[in-house]
Amino acid sequence: MKGKIKNIAVLTSGGDAPGMNAAIRAVVRACSFYNLDCTGVYRGYQGLIEADFEKLDARSVRNIINKGGTFLKSTRSEDFKTKEGRKKAYESLRNNNIDALVVIGGDGTFTGGQKFSQEFDFPIVGIPATIDNDIDGTDYTLGYDTALNTVVEAIDKIRDTASSHNRLFLIEVMGRDAGDIALNSGIGAGAEEILIPEENLGVERLIDSLKRSKKSGKTSSIIVVAEGDKSGKNIFELANYIEENMDEYEIRVSVLGHIQRGGCPSCFDRVLASKLGVGAVEALMEGKTEVMIGLHHKKVVTVDLTTAIKGEVKLDKELRRVADITSV
């Protein structure tokens, strides 16, 4: 689609993340600043198919920068995975005189957006929002910093109980494919061990480490486990294995789950969302498409969606080294 951008639509898709509302707000207000129309799409790509639209202006997004979740709602659309569904979405956009689209979400959101853009020559820009921080091309994704703070606060409280009863706690955090939350929160909360999907250190190493900790005088321990870690089939099986091999501890398991997704976004996430939202609108105005707006070395950058989707986010080996040193 060629021509001047006059009306930009914005949607959120996939798992919610703190900072999504702040990003929507930034997109809407950037449109207002540049005298563009802005259309909110409810329920992600499904809402795009069903033309579940609402005109938004600067006042429509007041008092949402501090809210968690997404007021535009989010859903995973099976219909959008079909050519017929995407055609309906395109017709909805054309019928409502919408010229471009900002999609806020993770790699699944970007994959759908890229395919749609290529099929219909429709301008699309992505804003990375996932608490896992597993999108390549940006130092941080929306929601990650808030989730970290939520996890550290929870671990701090659990540690009070662990130390009071000489217990070993296994705490599962989100991170199916990436261990960023586990590694950073583990260091921040002073965990004795951190288990992440990028490396399989084995249960024997874990037992040896716990025995050394016990011998050094530790009376309680915290082990942070990313949900994608392969040390056991699940965290409960891992807990049973430790209990069978170490009768010195009472073992407890705490799965933090979806509390990591909720809550008011941190200041960092609010500022990041504001930068990326403005950057998305300006990128579309400059004629860019099939790109993600990210943050690299404190600067807002554009990254090809292909890189963002297929790029490999590598383990921070220096951070792992720091974790090993400080957990003795």
C-alpha cells in the first residue's frame, strides 16, 4: 500500500505484559501530535477480522499509563492464521480507511503481522511486549522490568519463611525458552542456585552445590527455576529428587505463575513504552514497514521483523559467571 499515512490502527496480541497500555497511549498521542487519526483494535487480530474498532484521541487514553494489562484486550486468533481470515482483516482495514498498523506483542504477534504485511502490501510496525525479554534486536521488551521487580519482591518474602524454618524453596518463574527472568531475579534476590533452559547443568551438580552450601553453614536455600528448565519433567519432580537425596532440608515449591504478568508497570517500562510508541508512529510516517521498534544502547532503533522473530537471544555468560560467584 502506497501513499501518505493518515490513519494508524493499534492492537495488542498474545500474552499481556505491563506497559502495553503505556505503549497504546504513546501511539495514540503521537498520532494526535502529528495530526493523524488513530483507531484502536479490540481483541487483537480477531478484532481486526471482525472490525472491532474504536476511534481514539489523546483524551481516550488518559489515566492508563499506570495500568497493567491492555485495555484493548488481547486474544490469540485461529482465524487470522488462515488466508481467508487475513483477507477479512484487510477488508476491515480498507473499509475503515486505515492506512497502517502498529502491533504490540511478541514473536507470534510479529509473525502474523509480517505475513499479513507481505500478502497485502500493508504497512506494519511492531512494538516488543513480552515479560520473557526473548526478542532479538532490542535490549529490553515491555513488561520485563516490571516482571523482574514482581519476582524479586515475591522471593524476598518467601526467603523470610525459608530462613525461619530451615527450608529449601524451589521457586518457578516464567521463561519457557529464555532464562532472563530467572537469571536476573535470582541474582537480585540472592538465590543459591538458578536453573535456566539455555543450559542443562544436571541434577547431580545441583545436589553437590546444595551440599556445599549446607556444609558452609547455610540453613536455608532458594533455588530459582525457569519454567523451561530441563532438570526434571517439572519442578515438583525436581523437588522430589532433591528430597530423596538430601534429608537435611524441608522442601517447598512455589510457582509464581501469572502474578508476573500483572501489576502497574515500572517507571522503566512506562518510559520504554513511550519511546517505542512514538518511534512506531514516526517509522510509519517515514515509510518503513515490517520492522520492530526496539531499544539498543539507550537509542530507539528499527529492526527487521525477520531478525526479531528468528534471531537467537543468547545467554549472558558474564551474568551467569556473576551468579556463580555470588552464590557461594
